[in-house]
Amino acid sequence: MSLISHLDEAVAVIRSKSPLTPVVGVVLGSGLGAWAERLEEHVVLPYSEIPFMPVSTVVGHAGKLWIGLANGVPVACLQGRVHLYEGHAPERAVFGARLLARLGCRAALLTNAAGGTRPTFQPGDLMLLRDHLNLTGQNPLVGPNEAALGPRFPDMTHAYDRRIAALAREAAADAGVPIHEGIYAGLLGPSYETPAEIAMLRTLGADAVGMSTVHEVIALRHMGVRCGAMSCITNLAAGLSPTPLDHAEVEATARDSRDRFTALLSAWVKKVGAAITGG
Ligand code: HPA
């Protein structure tokens, strides 16, 4: 069976549970899952009930799809994601992102927890992604191309949509939440980086480092979805802080930033929803 038929089987199950056609997709990263719980008229499906959906094993990644309204905008929200370091093949790990597109989302806002490689960052800072470095050595589009989903060689010049980024700046100003902007380096993980690797990433132009997002953005761009992404800088990357890194701390910082992050995300979704639907 083809990827398209897998997606359509999953879409049929979701459509049988919710009458909404989402226009904006949201992916919630480590410790940021609470945002979904505010959706109105929501329907929640555990990933285990969605055909072909890979299930996350990471603490802090709930693994549920939410469909509902955020400020009146129909959204589909992935609460928790699967990562390559769990052993999922890249094309499998992006199944949820592709599902957002196949459900009808024309824009996707992705969030993640990341280490700051810019020394002036503080834990809890938020960073809008201007671009990424895919340093995983892998790509979710490897293998036969499904031409009905997208082109063999998708352009990545505007991987992060300029209009969606502009709306993030407006949303941040409206919500009174300061944001930074920079380049996100996506690595395979699961070990955190060495100080030498962080020094290398800084010379490559990275401002933040994490273990997600880049493959999802590649798959979403393949399907023509416009993307925006925001990192919560949960820690200073290895070598920039005297203390060793710890996943519990990453989650705790993400949780501490939750109120600012959710306020910003709500304002962003509203603006993107209006822009996408021409409102
Ligand atoms: N490195 C990689 N991934 C991360 C980090 C980090 O320092 N913090 C949160 N996710």
C-alpha cells in the first residue's frame, strides 16, 4: 500500500470523529503539550487509534491528535511527536506532519525545545526560526517520490514562510512576549552535543540546537504547506553553561515558559488562520 492510501485511511478515521476541516496545523514539542487542552469543540485521538501513526516513547510527549477551534480557527494539533532517535525511519517519523497537510492544513506552526548556542540566550527565551540546518544526515523524502504529494526535488529557499514569520512578530508584540530569531540546527540525538560540537555549530551559524522539526518541515514543504516554527530555549547548549544537561530540566524550563508560549501561540494561530482563509 502507498503512503497516500495510508494517509487517507488515517484521515477517514479522524473525519469520522470530528466534522471540522482544520486549516492550521500545530506541533507541540517537549513540555509544551498543554496548549492543546484549550481547544474548543475538541476531539482527541490517541496516536494508537490512528492507522499507521507512529507512537512516541519519550516522557513528556503525550501522543495525541487534537482537532478543535483556537480563537475560532479550525486546527489540528499534534500533542507530542516521534523522533528519529527512537528508531523511527525518517519517512515514518513525519507521518503526523503529513497527516496535518492531508487533513487540509495549509499552514503549520511547529514548536520545540532547544538548546541555545548563542551565548546571550537565557533559558526560557523563545526563538522564531528563520531557517534550519538539517544535520541529521537523513531526509524523510528519501525513496520513491509520491508525485501526487509533491515534487521530487522540493525547493527549500522559503522553508520558513516569511509572512508567517511576520505574523509571529506581530503576535509576539500583541501578546507582550519578547522573541528572538535565529537558525535551528536539527541533529539526530539522543545524546546531547559535546562542547566541541556546539562550538562547531556556532561557526556554522546555528543559534539553537534540537532533535526535531527539520524533517517535519521538509515533509510539509514537500506537500506545499507553509511553515513557521518557534523554539523554547530550555537550556544553554553544552559548554556554554557549567551544569550538565538533563531532560527533566529541559521539560521543567519548557513548562515554566508555558504561559508565555501558549499566549504567543494562540495569538499566532489566530493571525495565521485569518491570513490563510483570507479573513
Ligand atoms: N541539545 C539538543 N536538543 C535539545 C537541547 C540541547 O541542548 N535542549 C533541548 N533539546
